[in-house]
Amino acid sequence: QVQLQESGPGLVKPSETLSLTCTVSGGSISDYSWSWIRQPPGKGLEWIGYIYYSGRSQYNPSLKSRVTISLVASKNQFSLKLTSMTAADTAVYYCATSVVGALDYWGQGALVTVSS
Amino acid sequence: QSVLTQAPSASGTPGQRVAISCSGSSSNIGSNSVNWYQQLPGTAPKLLIYSNNQRPSGVPDRFSGSKSGTSASLAISGLQSEDEADYFCAAWDDSLNAHYLFGTGTKVTVL
């Protein structure tokens, strides 16, 4: 069974860039697609984007100008970079993978707070 | 931007049947399959239903999904206390910039 674990800073300053990594175990990064989703405290889910092993990626139009999702195949990881962070980007960030065309497996989530 | 609309809350007593609806449009539910996710308090979402009505291994058969036109529905029969959670529908949206869209979420309370 595929397992995912997010890692990265819990606190980011306004205007800085968020960098998160998702480590995959029990499966290969060369299979499936790999996504990032976020959830502001007390609110709903927002899909950020995904990437395939081929490198093809797709992003939420509302975040597209600030987002980059990349693969680190040698480490069986993928990453998220989100630039120009503001308080509105405070959220729990989840990584997930799609096996059956939906988001089958999720990480436990990483809370990221934007504050000076 | 497209929206998948769900009622904010639903409730029932143990053993009852509860239905949650998800309303979209021709660019999302009308042309793509619907998935449902369950989020227990303080935990990550879990896939509950995929491709409109398919259950992943391990999901009890009291959870069922359906789709008609631009709407979808999740039914929980024989409601149990452990079903108290947030439920989100989701579907791909094929508008100008295709993206995966989550519903607004429904909080199910077991009375």
C-alpha cells in the first residue's frame, strides 16, 4: 500500500516561497499521478495541482502563476513550491496519489502558517 | 470559476439513511465521473466512492454513490456514530483551464 508523508516548514513569512516535499513509500514515483491539495483551517478542500512521471503537470487556474510541482525521482519524492505567500495561504497541505482516477492515498497533512 | 455545491449539514439517528447531494454543471459532473471523500475530525480525507458508484476495498457497502445529469448523491444507509464526518464530492472540470474541483462539503452529524 502506498504511503505518503509531507515535510517542510510549519511557518513561512509573508512574501516568501513555501517549499514542501512529499516522500512516497510502498510504491514508485514512476507510477500514477501525484497531487497537492490544501485546506485552510475550518474550510474546504482546494486542489493545487498534479504531476505525472513524464513531467506533465496541471495546476489550479487560481494558483497557476505561483505554483510549481516537481518530481525528485531518485528519492521517490515530489515537491511543491508556492511563491508570494500571504495569510490566505495558511492551510494544511496534503499530498496524494491517484491510482483509480481519484485521490486514493493521502499523506497526513502538514500545517503551514504564514506570519511574520 | 465553477463550483460544486453541497448542503452545509445533514443529520440522522443511528440506523437511518442519510443522503448528501452535490450539484454541478455540464463542465464538471455533467461530463466527468464523481468521487466522494470522507474526512473524520482531525484526519486527512479518505476516498469513499470513485467513478460515481465504485467503492475502494475496505469501504462498507452501506456507502453508495450515484450520478444523474449535473448532480450526484452519496447515501449512507444504516448510519453509525463513526460516520460523523465531513463529506466532499469532487470531479474534474473541463472549463477553459481544466482542474480538479472539490465540493463545498457537508458535515454529517449522528444524533
